[in-house]
Amino acid sequence: MKTLSFQTQGTCAKFINVTLTDDGVVEDVEFAGGCNGNTKGIASLVRGMKAEDVIKRLEGITCGMKTTSCPNQFAQALKQML
């Protein structure tokens, strides 16, 4: 298992705690801050997915006028882990 506490930039969430299995599958993800329901929804949807697939789906998503978002920051955390 690999774990990371990723400090986000430019989002309401301040940290994303991620655990990947040895074969690169999202075991657990928890957002500290952000829109509670949305971040719980993201976590539920990606649990059990390969990190590469999550990155493909979430990278580049923006939030309002921001150039990033919680999903995009999660993709960046996963890229750092891989």
C-alpha cells in the first residue's frame, strides 16, 4: 500500500489523503475541506478504480473561474503517487 497526504493548491479542500494498493487501485480517499457532499461522492465513485483511469477522467476539471478543482487536484495527487 502507498499513502499520501497531498496539500492542494487553489481549492477549498486543503488536503487530500489517498491510499493506493500495490497494483495502483484507489483503496481510500478523503478530502479535508471542500464541498462535503461532492468530495464524498468523488471518493465513493473512484474507490476500486485504477489510478490511471481516475487521472484520465478528472485531470483538467475546473471549478467556476478557478483553473483547478478538487477532482483535478486529486488527479495531481495520484500522478505524484505513480
